[in-house]
Amino acid sequence: MPISLRELAERFDCELIGDPDVIIDTVGSLCNAGPNALSFLAGSAFKKQLASTKAAAVIMRADDAQSSPTAVLVDDNPYACYARMAAVVCPGPVFKPDVHSSAVVATTASIAKSVHIGANAVVEDGATIGENTYIGPGAIVGPDCVIGDDCRLNANVTFVRNVTIGDRCIFHSGSVVGADGFGNAMTPEGWIKVPQLGGVRVGNDVEVGSNTTIDCGAIDDTVIEDGVRLDNLIQIGHNVHIGEHTAMATACAIAGSARIGKRCMFAGMVGMAGHIEVCDDVVVNGKGMVSKNITEPGAYASNFPIEPVRDWNRRVAKIRRLDKLIERVSKLEQDAK
């Protein structure tokens, strides 16, 4: 949507340095932006691209403004400011209220008049869908699911049953919410499946990536609080509780009944054992394994960084000799007494 720099600055309370009548109608990176594009500078790694940018305007901090060859929108958090402005300049698609002729909607479902339901979607008995919500092609809203207002379920999202989500949530293609958790009891004759009878409760403003799964609770519900961000290919086990505004990158795996606090950040491929807790404001580095409670905020890591194979092989060889070294030290300590 075309908009002037004056309007952007006023709307988002930014200081504008440059021509207020310049019109912005798209966005771009510093190195590829065209003459009508809005860009941003959020880190020193990209500062060398600023001098040659062709962008109409760049969002940046005040300290960097003097080195800009183009108009500047000054903000203390350029990336967040860009996110807000980009949503105005490049708004998402607008869908008209509609139920596709190939969709299957149960007569007992409650559907707001402003909902869009795509081709081959299914809405089952007792489901409720709020205002201005989009249900994409092939998506399934199972029995007794409740979806709030202004939500978006993209193609082939599956809500199995008894899933409740708040407003303004986004579920990307292939995500599955409310499938049975991994509950099995061992007997001498083999495994017995433990009935998974709980649901899933998701707050407002939550985004879930493609092919991520959130299992239903075994008895009580699995809970995802407001503002949580889950990347693609994440596994959330049954009865997990994730606090508000926590974010997880791809391939994290959280075992059943784990509890994670508010504003935590898990990098890619973090694993967390079941029945343990992580407090608020914890950062876990990539491939970290959380195997015990974390009770103090801060950054944690548990993996070896990559290194040349020869160096790694020498390190492993030394680790394998640790037992013998410990025995020798213990013997020397005993002999010294």
C-alpha cells in the first residue's frame, strides 16, 4: 500500500530525516532495495551495505543516521519498527467471507459470518470459529475445537480435537495440534496405550510453524501461553506448559510435562527432558540438552562447537582415557595420606 514517509513517521512516532513526501510502496534489503522501498539497519554486520543502498528510506538508530545516503526514520529498535511498518506497506492477503463448495462443515459447528473456509477443508461437530478467521485448503478443525477471531490456519493444518486457541493466531501448513501424546505403560506382555484425554489450550498472538506438532494432554491440557513463537519442525509433548512470549527455533523437542517460563529463547535443536522446569528469561544455545531444572535466568549451553575431525578425534581419545586418569589420581592421593 503506497504511503508517504510523513505518514509512516507520524503513525509510528519516528523522527524523520529527509523528504516527507517520498512515497513508499514496497520493502527490501539494504543491498537490493529499489527507489520506492523501505529498508532497515539493525546491526553493524550490514553497515557496509548502507553507503550503496538505493532504498528510499532506511530505519536505523540515531547514532547511525549521519552516515545514511538516503532518508532516515530514527527508532531505537529498527527491526521491530520495520516489522510494524512492513505490515502496513505490504499487508497480507484479504479473504472474503466464503465457504468453498467442496468444504465439509458439520451442522453443529458455529461459524462466524466473516469466516473464510477453503477447498476441501473440514469443520467437525461442535467446533466454533470466530470472526475474520481464515481456514485454508485441506485444513481440519476437529470436534469441539474453538478458534478465536482474526486467526489463520494455512493449508493442511490439523486440529485433532478439543483444541482452543485465542485471537490473532497463525498456524502454518502441516502443523498438527491435539494429536495423542506418547503415553504407554509397559507390562510383561508388552505396551499398553494410555488414553490421552486432555486438550490443548493456546493463548492470543501465537504463531506455530510448518509441520510442528503440539500433543494433547494425557489428563490435563497442554498449554501454550500468549505470544509464543514456535518455528518449523518442533515437537511439543503432552502436558507441556510454555510461558508467554517464549520462542523456539526449528527442531526443538520438548518431552511431556516439561514447564518452560516466560520470555525464554531456545535455539535450534534444543532438547528438554520431561517433568522438569525452566524459569523465566532463559536462553539455551543450539543443540543444548536441558536435563535438569533451571532456576536462574541466563544463557546456557551444553554442546561442543564444530572443529576439524582430527582435533575432534584427539579430544574424544582424551575423554576415553579419563577413567584411567581418575584412578591414577585417586591412587596418588591415597598414597600421599
